Amino acid sequence: MPLTDKSFSFEFFPTKTDAGHEKLLQVARQLATCAPAFFSCTYGAGGSTRDRTLDTVLQLEREVQIPAAPHLSCVGDSKAELRALLTQYRDAGIQRIVALRGDLPSGMGMAAGELRHANDLVEFIRAETGDHFHIEVAAYPEMHPQARNFEEDLANFARKAKAGADSAITQYFFNADSYFYFVERVRKLGVDLPIVPGIMPITNYSKLARFSDACGAEIPRWVRKQLEAYGDDAESIQAFGEDVITRMCEQLLNGGAPGLHFYTLNQAQASMAIWRNLGLPR
């Protein structure tokens, strides 16, 4: 697949302050020079950032003029609340949604919300809006941290796909083989939708280790040991991380991945450096 046929995108999280929001828009304008297929914006646990996600998505579309895709989770929201939000997005011209089960806020029981699983949410969006939205779902090459086993997780992904998803974005990983193996396995289950690798640039070891432990993404031992050896040398960590992720992205694209989705953490520099290293157009 030539690069022109691949899908590239960048993810943000809604900020809590006006200054943070202005910085997010500045970063988005920098990344817009890459002409991505879309920007996505996360949704806090239990819908805790619902209004900020909505505002961020609408402003990205209006001011940065790149299609924006809000994350939408079903945990903690009623069908009426989800229906109202879908109507707002549709009326605003939003055409893509990332449909997730979502994280449970502290103290919230598993029974929260009328829809329990991501496939239920996909089915609900399709029933309410037909084919208006391009629906992205999540994929976990190294298994969802709450799944009982890998076979169960593959079956869960297949249910999301068959419920009406158009494409998928993976959790980030640092082993390309895990991605290729996951794709191979779900293809055997009859799932043929595009599965885009999620890419996490390496810029800060302590944050990366914390994120990875929480979401079940494995940092290879050789990467951990090298990052630990650099200590507080931010410049060396950045250079090493840029090289590691660039090499993995090359392997993914050469191996047939349909694109890349960058988890920017509201920063432009690391993603742009990888973009340049890959020789992607701007």
C-alpha cells in the first residue's frame, strides 16, 4: 500500500485550563501541516470530560480545519445522554467517532450505565445514526489489561467489528510482532477492517513506565534498561526514543499497516520528529 493510501492521525486530551487549551490548539496547528486524516480527542473516565471533549473537537474542526473525532464511552452514561451527544456531534458536522467502553472512575461500580461493552455502544450508534459516523474501535495487540485471556480478547474485538465498526486503532506497543500477530489472528476470525497501530513517542521514561503498567503495554527489557541508564538525561532519552519508534514505524508500514495514529500527549515535537524521519509528506 503506497503512503498516499495510508491513514495518519493524532490524538489529544482535553485540558483543564485556558492556557492549556491554547497550547493544544497551537500544537494542533503544527500537526495540521502533516495533513492528517483526522485528530481525535479523548473522553475522561465515566464521561468526566464530556463538555471539554465536545468543545475541543468543535474548535479543532472550526479553527484548525482538520476533521476531528471525539472519543465516546458508554460507562457512566445513559442512552438518553449518549443520544443527545450523538445529535450534537451530527448537527455540528462531526463524521467520525472513537467508540469505547471507557474507564471506570474511582468508586463507580461495573453496572454503571445502560450499555456495558464497546460492541453495545457501536450497535447503539448504528441504530441511532445509521451510517452517518465512521466508527473507530480500540484494539489491544498485547491484550486488554482486564481480559481473562488472549482468546477472549480476540473474540471481544471481533464482536466490536461485527457490531458495525469501520476501523480500529490499537493501544500503543513497542513490539511490531505483537501487532502483526494480532492482525493475523483476527483475520482468521473473519475481521477485515483496517487496524491502525497506535504510536506512543518516548520522551519521558517515568511517565511512560507509569502509563504502560496501567494499560498493559509491555516495554521491552532492552528499552527499559537503556532508558534507565540515561537517568535524567532528557536529550539522550529523546534521541533514543525517536530512533526506536522510527524503526518500529518503518517496520509497521513496510509490513502493511494501513497507517499510524500518534498519541501526542498534547505535544508536537516528538511526533513531528518521527514524521520527518519516516519521510512522510507535509
